[in-house]
Amino acid sequence: MTAETERDSMEFDVLIVGAGASGLAAACRLMQQANSGKRELSVCVVEKGSEIGAHILSGAVFDPRALDELFPDWQERGAPLTTPATRDELYLLRDAEKAQKLPSALVPKAMHNTGGDRTRYVTSAGNLCRWLGEQAEDLGVDIFPGFAAQEVIQDDDGIVRGIITGDMGVDADGEPKDGYMPGMELRARYTLFAEGSHGHLGKRLIKRFALDEGRDPQHYGIGLKELWDIPTDKHEPGLVLHGSGWPLDKHAHGGWFLYHGEDNQVMVGLIMDLSYQNPWLSPFDEFQRMKHHPVLARHLEGGKRVAYGARSITKGGFNCLPKMTFPGGLLIGCDAGTLNFAKIKGLHTAMKSGMVAAETVFDAVANESEGGEELTAFTEKWEQSWAYAELKESASFGPALHKYGTVVGGAYNFVDQLLGGGKLPNIHDATPDYAALKPAAEFEKIEYPKPDGKLSFDKLSSVYLSNTNHEENQPCHLKLSDPAVPIRDNLPEYAEPAVRYCPAGVYEVVEDDDGQPQFQINFQNCVHCKTCDIKDPAQNITWVVPEGGGGPNYPNM
């Protein structure tokens, strides 16, 4: 649509983009302060998923530290935290059959989920966000699910003034269909961007305001997860397993998890660094064959897979954390990269970043600010928080694994944490994930085993379980800067890795009627993981939001 499109406009004191843990925590904290101070405050949360929680995907073993601060009575309020973590096991998979269970004394302290001063809980991050959404609405927050934030509104001085939601009812050629509705302008004194990992507006703001200047390039992983119903006699609520090693080789790093939740369900997944080198590698297929290892298979055999999903993970940590303030707004949660990868946890730190943002914004509003200024007070508050201290203590965790590998890097991290975190020299990784990919000719092609339909499955049946849906007659939301690059450059150099790094079968190389290769994009399959935007070696693919409500609809994930 043209810039002249007439749009309705709504104004708020605070606008929050994204109804994940950080955005909802910010919304709740804002209204708690407003209600206790008997002040009028309008807070709006806009969410691209069809409902709160639809696009939320995480392990998850949850540390309730931030929730204890936000809602000390969360148990009485019915928060979906009913399965305490009761037992930890950590494994190094040697090969397809053998494994070494590591003694508790050799497990880095950040990975312990039992003992200590707080109980951790095996839970569904999506259900936790649904519950947080209910608390926010009870406090007076306006939540608009099914509306995708398409563009940032900036005034002539470059100040962020809000967002424009995507147009609805546009065909594949960009022309209005019956029922066309132009997007709305949602304006605010302050806008908080909480889109999650590699947010498409967040990455533009980082570039526009040079928020990553002086930082290491951000690093990412891809997280693949399945939910299984298993027999009662195999279920141990609260059992938490982590592991690394096989099937990943020395050119790829990552780890797996298997959590026993409630209702005879198990959550199993693989987190793989997107800094891998071999373009023949398929994270999805590595995950599928991993489940055949006896350590994992004994928990899954006889069970039924009921859900699947995938999502990028912002895992660079402290060394990659951008400046989070700019005129008119803030970046919070995984839009900035607040996940503590050493703990394999990000919900608690994301929530804390949102709460610090809310307190900063409320102070400004209470001082009768008209909005638009840069909230520099946030930086001081954030750097004084326990969440910031957590990230600082584990600054070298990811870079050590990238630089030295799982065994040596793991030993470095064990010693670093044993000494109190951050005592050893800080290690940096200055190579962007996409630049780590090497030519296909340097590696043997990986022949993955055919899925058996019992423990391992294909991509299309997996996407079906994600409940992914997009209106087919709409513009493709996966944009190619140069349509010739995939076949002209990526195919001969890297065997076009998009067909393998995508966990949903979005990208294919097919032959036309003349037998020539063509790059095909099946955007209807897209689960919004953002891996293509991150890993494409030519940085030729840009992920933008489709129509609001499109994408996956995750149950209990």
C-alpha cells in the first residue's frame, strides 16, 4: 500500500510490541504502579499471534525469581507452575549408542535446576504467557492479539512515536481484496519492543540507532521442540535431562533437553548454534536422529508426539547485548538478547528487563514527561539489576564453546563458574553466524536416515502439528533482496543451505519445465523461527510479518 493510505489512529501512554514474557511483565508492572498511585495510564500490547501464547516456544524450566517480584502471590493466582524440578541428569552422548552420565559435581552450577534458594518448575512458556496476559487485562491493559506490527513510526526528528500494524486483506500482488482493512497507527509516548528473538522491527532499530556499536555481533541458535504423551509408567514429573555430543560433530555446537512435565507429557528438543560450518547439516534432521539414542528413546518409546515447533534463540549474551534505549522507546527481552545461555533460561531475565523498563517509563510519566526523550535512566537501573549481573557472570559461556568446542569450552566454563563467574578472561566471538558457513565442497554430504514414524518424522508432518496457517493469497513475507542469489550463488557454493536449515520445508530447489533449478518459497509452512534471516550466507533473505494471526498456534509449548 502507498504511504498516502488513510489510517485510523489510536494513542496510548505506553505501547508494547509483543505479548511474550518481557512485554507482559512490563505491562503488568506499569499498571501495578499506576493503580497503586491512582494515576490514569493507558497501556496497549499488540501481538502478531492469533492469541496470547500462540507463537511462544521455550523448553522450559522456569526460574520464578522475577515472577516472585511481580506477583508474590502467584500461587494463589493460579500461575501454571505445578511441576517442580526434582532431579537433574546431564549426559555426553559419545556415539549413536554410548553415553556418559556426568556426576553432579562436574555439572556447571548454572545448569543445576534443583536445590538452591528457589524451586524451578517444568512448565509451558506459552501457558505462562497466557496467564500473564490474564493478569495484565485484569489490571487494565488493552491487549490486541492478531495484529502484527509492520512499521515503526518516527517523526521528523527521528523519535519513535509508535507503530503501524499490517494491512489486512491484501492479495499476493499487493492489491486490496474484498474486506481489505488498512493497518492502524498506534501511537504512544513510549514504545517498548518485545518481539522476541531477532524481532524484525528490533533489528531495524538496532541498525538505525547503531545500538550494537562496540558490541560483538549477536549470536543465535535454533531451538526445535516436540511435546509427547508418554505411558504413565515412564513418567517422572520434574525429571530434567540435558546433554550434548552426538549427533553433532566438531564443526557444530549445541545441546538437547528432555523435561518431564505434567499430565504424562515430556518436552524434548535440540538447541543448535547457528554458527555451524557445514552447509549439508540440517538441524531438523539432527534432532530427529538424536531421539533414537537410547538415553532419549527410553523416555519416548510407546509414546505419541502431539506438538512440534521451532524458534531462533538470541544467545550471544552479555558481550552482544546492545544499547537498549533510543529516543521514544526501549528494546527488552529477547529483542535485545537478555537470555542467560549458561542457564539455558531466558524467561526470568526477559521478565526482569520488562519490569525495569516499566519502572523507568512510569517514573517519566509520573514526572509529566510528554514522551519522546531517550530514557537513559533505564541503563543505570538495568545495570544494577540481578539479571544484568547474571549475564555478566556468564559472558564467556557461548564464545568459549564456539572457540574451543564442547569439551574444552565446557571445561573453561566449569572453571569460570567454579571461581565465581567472570574471573577468567572474557572470550569474544566476532564472527557473525552466517559468516561461519563454509563451502559445501569442504564437507561430505550428510545422508540422514529415513524417519521411522515412531521416534523420528518428516518436516511436513511436523509442521502439521504446529497448527501453522497463513492466508495463501497474500504477499510472501520472506523477501529476497536479489531473487537470483539462491540459484546463482548459494547453490554452487553452499548447495543452497536454506533447504536444510529451515525446519519447516519453506525453501526448495525444484526444476522448471526445461530442467533448470528454481528457488521455491512455500511461505505457508513458515513457523516464524527467523533462521533464514539469520543464517543465509548472502544475507539475502529478510523476514517480515505476514498478516496478523498467521503462523503457528502452539498448544502448551
